[in-house]
Amino acid sequence: QVQLQESGGGSVQSGGSLKLSCAVLGYIYSTYCMGWFRQVAENQREGVAVVDNDGSARYADSVKGRFTISQDDAKTALSLQMNNLTPEDTAMYYCVADPFFCPIGVVSAGAVHYWGQGTQVTVSS
């Protein structure tokens, strides 16, 4: 059983930075992808940054150049450095993992297998 625990959310002014962290409890196989999603509507979440099983990173256009995802080699921790935040980045952010594929863009909650509980990010103008 895999559990994901996020931390690092909070409130910041526009232009500020935050770093989210995710601790992995349990074992993530090397074939898993991991990433960060955020809630964009009641039943929709948006994949904003993912790391594929080959270690390559992909980003949503809305965060490219501002957000950086990183993962330790043992896949026990994942982080998201968020710079130049805007009010449009305000959302609940989730750490995710999936044995097959982590999509970028808006998806339904069932698109990824494992979800953390989420951490709130609020950006004020």
C-alpha cells in the first residue's frame, strides 16, 4: 500500500515562492511515475508537473518556467518548487503516483491511482 503525505502549502503574495514536499510511505516501484496535481473544479484536477519513470519531467504550459519538480533516486520523496506565483495558482495541490502514466492537463480524479490528502496553496494579489 502506498501513502503520500504532502506538506509545505501556505499563503503567499503574488510573485512569491513556496516549496511543496511529498513523503512516500510504502514502496514505489521504479516503473511508477509521480507528480503534482491541483484541483481546478469540483470533479477535475490538473496535472501541473510530473516525473516519468525514466526521470524526465513534464510541465503544464501554465507553470512552465516557474515550477520545478524533483524526486530522490529512491522515490521516497517528491518536491515542487513554485516561483513567481500568481492568484491563478491558488488551489489544493496533491502529490500523486501511478504505475503506468501520469498525465499533464485537466483529468478526472480516477486518472491517477494514488493520491495524497492535499495541501492548500493560496496566492493573494
